[in-house]
Amino acid sequence: MKVTGYAYPWNVVEEPGFAERTAELGLDEVAVAVSYHSTRAATPWSRVRTAVSAHHAALYRPVRDGVWGRLRPGVPDWVRSSDSAGEAIAAVNRAGLPAAA
């Protein structure tokens, strides 16, 4: 049986040691949200904030011009980077776990 943990990009990127602590749990992989609907997500392990309010659906990867045209996802102002999912996936991989999306 494969055991998958789930994480928002901000869980991984903003919390020092998150990926390493996750690897110690014995998971087989970590699924990182690359796109997600609006949510108010609790962040119980965060040293910075208690919750994240994602006001609208968003992509956590760079939005390519020319692909979306006029209808495009809104920019998430609750993450620090336009590629927070890419950064989170890289951190999970560095900790020795494969990442799913």
C-alpha cells in the first residue's frame, strides 16, 4: 500500500524543516497542491500564522501568457512566490521523497 501525505505549497515552503519532518514519517510520497479552490486552511505547525485565507482559486505555478488569453487565474497574494508549488516540490524531492501533484 502506498501512503501519500498532502500539503499546500505554503506548508512546505514557509516552514523550515517541513519536508525533512515529513520524510521521517515514513510516507511514500507527498502530493503538493499545484492548483486549488478557495479555502481557509489551518496551519497548526506554522510559526508565522494560524491560517491561510485563499480568497479565490489559484495556480501555484507560473501562469503562461498566451495559454490563458483573457480568462486567466487570479494571482494568489497569500503566497510569496509565483512558483510556490515548484519550490515545494523541489524541497520535498531534496528530502528524499517523490512529489505528486
